[in-house]
Amino acid sequence: RTWFEKIVIKGNFLINNEVSPLTIPSYTIFELYGKFTATNKTKTMIRVHGNYTVIRYGTYDGNRGTDIDTQDSPIRVIQIDNSNFVIVENVKVVNGYSRCIEVDDGSAVTLRNI
């Protein structure tokens, strides 16, 4: 698709994604009015895998890493992976372990007011 869809989440949530992170696809505006907190065994809380994606607002609490951090499997709060034209703005990332926001193989990635 080539039009934007907006996801608005309000409230405080525990995020337990031991197997796979919450993945935000292309052409998505994701707004959090509240807080996401990682629970046990969370490796990556939010993963952006696509183009033209916006993440706005909210607090993302990595809970100081709740699993074992390794070179092959690091602990991240937000991962931007193989994505272009991504904006992350007006977010608060706290209690990260090894990587709060990680950009892997992306271009035109803007981090603003973090």
C-alpha cells in the first residue's frame, strides 16, 4: 500500500514478546499515549521493518534488559531494521540494556526530540 495508516494506543502496557517483537510495517504512523514496559525474556520491544514509518510519543521502558545479551542476539528497545524514511520523534526511551534505539541498514532515519 502507499497510503498511511495510523495506530493510536492509549494506556500503560506490559510487552511480553519473547518470540518476536511488535513489528511496525511500512506506511504506518504509530502513536503511543502512555507507556510500554518490557517483561521477562524480551529481546526487542518494537521493530520497524519497512519504509515510510513514524513512531511518535510515549515512554518505552526496556526494564534494564530482561534476558541475556549476546553479540548475536542483543537486547534492544527499538530496532529499525532495513528501513528507509523512518521518523522517531517525541519519545522517551528508558532503562535500556545494551541498545536503546538501534538502526541496522537504514537510510533517511530521523531521530528527533528523544
